[in-house]
Amino acid sequence: MVPLSEKRHRLYSNEIPEFIHGLLLRLDMLVKERKEEDKARIVFRALFRLMFMEKGGRPKYPEFTWKDAQEFVSIYMDEP
């Protein structure tokens, strides 16, 4: 849970596609290096929330693997 004193940043709807693209680029870089799994998992979860989550409720993330992350990037990197 986020402490009340911690500022939460909000994204405007027109910013989200560029933010997703930037996260996909970062995940692609991490997948190619396969060195920082914790960072890749964080990026993967952020992407999952932005792309697939509805408002409300706790997210149920898929299990992270390098192979799944690579497939995720290859599927969504070229979409508009």
C-alpha cells in the first residue's frame, strides 16, 4: 500500500500510449541483456496494468519468465 505522504503520479490518457511504448523499449532492452530480472519484472507488471487492467481490484499478474517477456515484447512492440 502507498503511504498517504507519498505522491502518486497520474498519467493523462493521451500520455499512456507513449508511456507504454517507452516501457516496451525498456523491457526489450532488459530481455536482450537478461541480467536484471527484478527490473524486468517491474516493467512487465507496469505494462500489464496499463494495457490490460480494469479499474478497481487487485491485479493478477501472469508469472514472469524471460521467454514470456520476450514474446510479450515481440507481440506488442509493433502495434500502434
